[in-house]
Amino acid sequence: MSRAQMVEHLITQHGMVCQGCDRTFDDARYLQLDHNTPRADGGINHITNRVLLCGPCNGLKSNIYTLSGLRRQNRKLGYMAR
């Protein structure tokens, strides 16, 4: 799948929602394609390891957290939308 196809597939599955903080966006340009498990930790470049994150979540996640680790950190910092 191309990047554009991955983004379209993930939006179809989850809507235009950041998977890191649960914020909903009205424009897909606010979402960035990222890896659930960082490639530095052996994550693969496949749709099953891809998520859509907003810019702040993608910056916080970096190559340090998995998606679940990012969500835990966002809860601790009070960044979760829901």
C-alpha cells in the first residue's frame, strides 16, 4: 500500500481521530501516518503497524513509545480528549 492508501484505509476504519489522544479533526492534514511499534524496536512498515497521530502526539511518541505507551503518557499529562 502507498502512504496515501494507508491514510485513506485508517481514516475509513477510525475516522479522522488521532489514535494517541482521541481528538477528532475536520481535516486529514492534521493527522500524520506513524508506526505503532517504532521501527527502531523492530516495527514493520505494514498497515497492521500503522496509526494516524496528530502532530503533538507524533512528536511526543517519537521513536520512544508504542501507541499504548503514548496513550498512557497522554493520560498522565492530561492530554486525552475523552
